[in-house]
Amino acid sequence: MIPYTTTARADTGVSNVTLGIWLFLASEVMLFGALFSSYALLRVSASAWPAGRDVLSLGLGAANTVVLMLMTGVFWRARSASWPAAQRLILASCALALVFLGIKTVEYAGEIRQGLVPSVNTFLATYFTLTGLHALHVIGGLVANLWAATGAARVGLEMTAGRVCALSLYWVFVDVVWLIIFVLFYLS
Amino acid sequence: MFSTDHKVIGLQYTFTSLTFLLLGFVLILIVRWQLAWPGTPVPMIGGLLGEANAFDGRIVPEFYNQLGAMHGTIMVFLAIVPLAVGGFGNYLIPLMIGAPDMAFPRLNMWSYWLFLAGGIVMLVSFFLPGGAANSGWTSYPPLANIATAGQTAWLFGMLLLVFSSLLGAINIIVTILQLRAPGLTMMRLPFFIWAQLVTAFLLLLAFPPLQAAAVLQLMDRLGGTSFFLPSGLVVSGQALNVSGGGSPILWQHLFWFLAHPEVYVLILPALGIVAEVIANATRKPLWGYRAMVGSALFMGFMSFIVWAHHMFLTGMGPVMSAFFQVTTMIISVPSVVIVSSLLLSLYGGSIRFTVPALFALAFLPMFGIGGLTGLPLGLAATDIPLHDTYYVIGHFHYIVAPGTLFALFAGVYYWFPKVTGKRMSEGLGRLHFWLSLVAMNGIFLPMFIQGLAGVNRRLYDGGRSYSFVTGLEGSFVLQAWAAGLLGVAQIFFIVNLVLSLVRGKASTENPWQATTLEWSTTSPPPHDNFAATPTVHRGPYDYSPAGSAADFVPQGQP
Amino acid sequence: MPWLPPPASSHAGSVDSVMTLVHLLMLVLFVGWGTYFVFVLARFRASRNTRANPEGARGRVALATEIGVVIAEVVLLVIFALPVWFDRTAARSSDAGAVVIRVVGEQFAWNVHYPGADGRFGETKLALVSPTNPLGLDRGSPSGKDDIVLLSLMHLPVNRPVVIQLSSKDVIHSFGVPAMRVKQDANPGIVTPVWFTPTVTGDFEIACSQLCGLGHYRMRGVITVESEEAFRRFLAEEAAALR
Ligand code: HEA
Ligand code: HEA
Ligand code: CUA
Ligand SMILES: [Cu+2]
């Protein structure tokens, strides 16, 4: 029906899904670009800025970094695997995403118990906003993963492969955002 | 209802946004009444507005601010953009490029429903305690941070609208680049398609910073943060209990980074429609098609680096403001090129003054006035007396109202036969046109004089306590009458739409004898648009070719 | 330029002349294109020109006007507008003879703060803010004893430069004085200097030019520009009232 959904068009060299995900990521870059610029501006003009290591839990943050990277790695394996195996890999990556969110929840709970809430200072305000938005992206990706893992029966393997391919790019983006967050908040 | 056919979705967008257009107009009718006769009961609807908004039918200042903020928001985000991009874009892009549908039909459906949800949130906000958002469509903090609950609804509504237009933009770009019919190279695309393509890129890249800004303001309002609140604020005699350390100017940068490209989103699709209608009505190719395409691309690119010309008087440094003055002057050049090309396209034509042609032709001088009055605003020195006066309101309304809105009217009259297979009444259309033209100028022309005299915008009583209003009271009354006339003119439009729908004369397949692809299928088009995928053999405007008896050759004809 | 209020400050003339020049350029463009527009509509209407000529306009007129517009804009910007603007924004702290005033906007009034005889502004403290002391001025401190605070009223001597240290207590306001061709946002948390020299005596309006809430429309102030002696007398009277 609609041409080039997953096959590349000769003169543009891409498929609709691939082009679509790149455009989506471009807008995401603008979103986080705006947020990180705001962070930079607020930090430069702040009179005091706590060292993230002392406030946040470096251990939990580092653990989450590993979990997220692992998750993306598993998902990328699904790209090249053939079907039932690929589906298992996607589900495994979903489990890892859940672990990430679990650790994040534990971290948030601990911080809130200590009275470290967004309204305390600009450091915590930016921390909660950026990690919260990042966590929303993980949740969104998780839902999309499940949708891709269960869609094969409905839309066929070719379409599913296209979706997995697009999602794998999305996860790399989510990782990059996390790494920047990790450096800016946990390591500084 | 939950259709994924781009034509159905396009019509859903069109009707929803026309309804919002009417609502935005009604809000401003109340404003014009209040400005002409401040503190007198609003006739007819005054009693319906609620005691909190209009005491004894008399508007209170809190409500006036809601009217202005919501008029701006509704017009920009719920009426004009969804009509131009969601309505015209969705309906016409696949037809004009010979595609069966948009690239992602389900995503398209989602865009519409997210848009509707955002619109409903905005509407419902009028019924919250304290009413709808009242800090201007610009929502500058700290004012917006401490405003009533309507502002929270505004932010949630904006987030929904941003999601909607991001999905829409991705869909449009992919559709245009990927689904062009065989033979339809980029340089054979109708200018309308180019305009939609650039528009979609602007939406895609400019909206996310507003999304970011909205998230930060929501955090400020709901999470108690201070992204936009500096330390040491005292509101109504009470020190504000927040951590402080934020920057109100940061919001302005994020907002205008979106909102300047946004104004080109308001004008580009309109230029696209005008170009199509003019080529058709003059029976000749567009003059300087390549230069127009280049200018549209350049304009799109430049629109990302002029935003701070809205902020000259915030106290920014001279180097920064010099930079933005230079870029602002540069960005006026592509507009001049496009308008000049359209004007030169008339030369040597055989001009048919049909109703769409009237609206499209009137667009040119109206856009000229609006664009030219942008120049004194773009020079910081002359922006000092003009900033935040009615001069600014006049500037952009000439572009968006007798400009963009006229172009959209032209589009409705032009493509109505395509969508319905019926014709609209020429007589009622002419009445609609002439009355609207007179009324629009009656409202907006006095604004330049008022602005030069120093009358500020957003004044509940039109500035009656100031001496600069002395001698101008009459102009406010004139504007109120003109606004009434504008309303009357729209009755002819609505009657025309309804009558033509129910018992309009059947139209021929190609009533305007146009060249572009959408006219090579039946009207209304079938579900998949074309019986067989068309092949394109020529440029978009092969009108009056030398050595041919017919005065047009369709794009699909070998 | 007609309709502008009569100029009342030393730089108003230069702003107005840029204003006139831009509007002349706009007028030329509009009348030029407008004449052409009416002409082509009449000349090339279908009843007169039954078949279009696809070649259309030729020649370099279009390009020439476009280049002309660019040149005119560059000249306007670089030769006329930018110098005026740089003059407006240049730092002028060195000016010895200037009257220095603090102006703090609040919903919906202007607090006008003179340093008094000692020429030094008293300290302001958040804790001292009250309905009778909107700025939280510390009257106990030596520099604060003699400070004069007025509400939405300002007295200025004619022909002497003024530096206004502008800021806000709550939301963004804008200090607009149409007759002086002065307008500057008053941002909370930031002090922005505004500099001008009144040249005409009389009363002039301050119009808040940034939406600041329900009372925005009535956030009006008055500047009384008077002779040097009258200004001295005003300061002396205010100082006497303090004692
Ligand atoms: C569609 C919308 C649109 C468009 C296209 C433009 C186009 C331009 N705008 Fe405008 N602008 C707005 C919408 C738009 N603007 C809005 C909404 C605001 C206010 C927001 C708010 O504060 O609420 C605003 C405010 C605004 C400001 C801030 C003013 C202030 O707050 O103090 C400035 C300052 O530089 C500016 C400049 C310009 C310039 C230089 C152009 C240029 O691109 C214009 C170039 C065009 C031309 C130069 C015309 C050329 C035509 C001819 C020469 C032909 C004549 C023809 C005939 C006679 C037939 N605009
Ligand atoms: C695209 C944007 C857009 C459009 C089209 C308009 C259109 C109009 N605007 Fe508005 N306006 C803004 C954007 C727009 N405006 C913005 C951003 C502001 C600043 C807000 C702020 O201060 O924050 C503003 C502010 C503003 C003010 C200043 C208020 C103030 O400062 O206090 C005024 C005053 O007259 C005004 C008037 C008008 C008028 C008379 C129209 C008319 O042109 C309206 C014409 C519309 C119609 C005549 C309706 C036609 C209806 C139909 C055809 C319906 C058919 C329906 C069906 C078939 C279902 N506008
Ligand atoms: Cu203060 Cu408007
Ligand atoms: Cu702009």
C-alpha cells in the first residue's frame, strides 16, 4: 500500500521508518539541547553549586549506567538475531529497563526521605527534571519495545525488523543523554 | 471518526480549527467592545460570561487578560497552524505528490487526537477557578509562575499540542521526501509542497525548546522549583518562599526560540497557497520558482537565529543586540524575494479575478504592509518607542489576518470543489472578500497611528488614563465597528460553505483548469487517491506553453 | 514623523530621525510596488489579455530593486540605527553631573528612590518590607536616613543627565516614557541602568509597558521635569518632611 515503509527508496536511500526515527531524534536533540543549555546558564549564574558526588548516590548512579548500557547492548543483539531469539532478547532488554527504573525509584525515594526535593535548590531542580524526563523516555521506550516484540504476528517480520532497527537508534540516544546526565550530576 | 485516511483527518483538522478560529474571533470581539467603550456592559453575551468575568456584563481586568492571552494562543496554535498544516497540509500533500496517503497514517490520526485533546484542555481552562491563562500568549515568568491555575492548564495543553505537531511534522517530511510519484523530482514540486516541507522542519526543530520551557515552568508551578524565579522576590508585600537563583530571561530565550520560527510557520503555508492560486489565476508559470524555493529554505534556516529581536529592551548587551538586528534585516530579504517573485508573476498574465484569486491577490499588499512595518521593529533604536505598543499588534496582524487568513480563505475557495465535488457561490464569495478587506483595514490600520502615539498593547481600558489616548478615542470606536463588520462578512462565508455543501452545483473534475496532480483524480478523491499511481512528466506550472492550443498541460500528461 | 509625541529628551531627535528614514523607505517600497501592482492588475486582466505569455517579466528590474532594498537596509542599520542604539546602551557610569535614582517596579506602582543629600542609597532588606516601606529601606543606617522615596512620582531637573537604576520586586515591568523615547524592561533580580537627559519642562507619563497582571493598565507614573532651582527646592522640601 504505502511504498517504502521498510524498503529504501532509491533516490533518498532510506526507508520511511528510518527517516522518521532520525527526524524524531533530531527533535529530541533539540529538546535535551534546550534543557542542557538551560542547565549551563543556571549553573554559570548560580552563586553556589553543590558537588554532585556529595549529594547523590554515585553507587546507584554507576549501577544504573551499567544496567542501561547492558540493556542497549542486548537490544542491539536483537537487531541481528532471527525471530524467536530476537523476541527473547527484546524481552530481556525490557527486564533490564525495568531494573533501571527500579534502581531509579530506590534512588529517588532515598533522596526524598533526606529532604532532597526539587524545591531545595537549582541543582536538585535540574537533577530531578532531567533524570525524570530521561526516566519517562525509558518508560516510553519500554512500551515501544513491548509493542515491537508482540507486533510480529500482526504486521509481519519485515515490519518488525524495521521497528527494532529504529528503536535501537532510540536506545542509543537515551544512553547518550544518560551519560551526559551522569557526568554532569554524579561525577561533577 | 478514528479514520487513518489523510483526507478525513485533514477535514477533521479543518473543521476543528475553523471552530477555534471563530472562538478566537469572538474573544477579540469582546476585547474590541471593551476598548471602544471601556466598562460598559458587553451587549448580548455580557450576561453569559459569568459574574467573575463580567460583573453586570462589564468586563473585569482579570478577564480582559484572559481574553488577550487565549485569543493569541487559540489563533496561533489552535486555529491558523492546524488549519494551514493539519488541514491543508494533510489533505493536499499526498494528492499533490501522487501518493496514496501520508507515510504514517496511524501516527497522523494520533496527531489529530492529541491536537484535539490539547484544544479541549485549553477550552476547559476557562472554567477553572481564576479562569484561563492570563499572562499573555508569551507567558512570561515570574508573572506566569504566580498566575492562577489556568496557566497550569495552558502548559499541559501546550505540551499536548507540541507532541501533536511533532508527530505531524515528521509525517509531512517523510511523506514529501519518500512518497513522491515517479518523475516528481524535488524541483518539480509545487511551491506549496516546498512551503509545507520547510514549515514541517521549523515545527520539528523549534517546538522542542518550548516543550523544555513548558516542562520547566510546570516544575516551577507544581514542584516548587525556581527555574525562572530570581532570589528575593516580594509579591503583594510577601517575600516569596522559594529557593530562587533562576532567570526570567531564560524563559524568554526559550519561548522566542520557538515563537519566531513559529511566525514563519504562520506565513510559509500561506505563501504556498498564494503561489498555487496565482499561477493558476494568471495562467502562467511562477516567476523565479527556483529563487522562491531557495528563499523559503534560507528563511527557514535564518528564522532560528533572529529570536532575540523580541527582547531588545530586556537589557541585553549591545553586541548581542547588534547581532540580532543584523540577522533580522537579513531575514527580511528572502521575504522580499518571494513577494517580489509573486508580484512579477502577474506580469504578462491573463488574470482571472475568481474569488480565490481575489483573496490571494489581496494577500500581497497586506503582507507588504505587515512585513514592511517589521523593519522599524527590527532596528533596536526605533523599537524603543514602538515595543509593546499597538504598532507591534498592527505589524503582525497585517501578516496573519488579511495575510495568512486571506490566503487560507483563498485555499478554501480554491480546493472546495476538489474536496466536495461541488462549487461555491462566486457572488457570496465576492461579498465575503470585499467586506472582509475593508473591515480588516478598518481594524488594523489605526493601530499604527495608535502605536506611534504611544498606546500600549494589553491595556484593559485601552489606556484611557494616559494622555496619549487623547484624540484617538474615535479610532477605537471605528475599530469596534470594523470588527462588527468583519463578523458580518463571515456570515456570508459560513452560509456559502453550508449552502454549497448541501446544494451546490456539481463541479467539473478540474474546474480551475489547473496543472497540479491533485486535479488529475476524481473529486472527491477515492480512498487511495489515485486509481493508478500517476507518473509526472513536467514542472508544476506548465500554463500557456508556447505552441499548444490549450492554456495548461497537467503535470501527469506525457 | 507625525503622531509621535513631541520629543522631550536629548536623544529623542536621533531616534525620530531613524524612524522617519525607515518609514520613508517603507513608503517608497510600498508606493512603488503598489503602483506596479495596480497597473498589472488592470493591464493583464483576462478580458484585455486573453492569453498569457509564459515568459513573463524580463529584465533586471526585479534584481535591481532587491539589491536596492538590501543596500537601503544596510545603510539604515549601520549608519543610522546602530549608532543610536549603541549610544543608548553605552555604559555611562563615569558621568559626574548625573542625577542617580533607583526605580523599583512592583504590582502596580513605581517606587522612586533618591539617595538624599549624602548621595548614597541606604541599604534595603527583605525583612523590612512592609506596606509603609515598600523597598525595605533601612532608615536606621547612616546612608538610609536621608533617602527620599516616592510612589509613582519622579522629579527631574531639566537638561541634566539622569541615570536610573531599574529593577523590580515581583514580576517584569517595563519603564516606558513615550515622550522621552525611553523604554526598558524592569527585571526582578537584575539592575539595569537607563540613561537620558530631559530637555523640556513639564509633566510626562511613565507607562508600564510589559504585561504585569490585572493592574497593568493603571501602572502609571508621572515625571515632573523642572528647572534646577525647582528641583533643589523639591529635594529640600522632601528632606524637611523626613525630619
Ligand atoms: C507570520 C507572522 C510574522 C512574520 C512573517 C513576521 C515578519 C517579520 N517580523 Fe514580526 N512579529 C510577529 C509575526 C510575524 N513577523 C508576531 C506575532 C510578533 C509579536 C509577538 C508578540 O510580542 O506578541 C512580531 C514581532 C516582531 C518584532 C518584535 C517587536 C517588539 O516586540 O518590539 C520584530 C522586531 O524585529 C519583528 C520583525 C519582523 C521582520 C523584520 C519581519 C520580516 O520577515 C518581514 C519581511 C517582509 C517584508 C519586508 C515585506 C516585503 C514586501 C514588499 C516590499 C512588497 C510590498 C507589496 C505591495 C505594495 C504589493 N516582528
Ligand atoms: C495567527 C494569529 C492571529 C490571528 C489570525 C488574529 C486575528 C485577529 N486578532 Fe489577534 N492576536 C494574536 C494573534 C492573532 N490574531 C496574538 C498572538 C496576539 C497577542 C496576544 C497577547 O497579547 O498575548 C493578538 C492580540 C490581538 C489584539 C490586542 C489585544 C491587546 O493587546 O489587549 C487585538 C485587538 O484588536 C487583536 C485583534 C484581532 C482581530 C480583530 C483578528 C481578526 O483578524 C480575526 C479574524 C477572524 C475571523 C473573522 C473569524 C472567521 C471565522 C470563520 C471563517 C469561521 C468559520 C467557522 C466554521 C464554518 C465552523 N488581536
Ligand atoms: Cu507593570 Cu505592567
Ligand atoms: Cu520574530
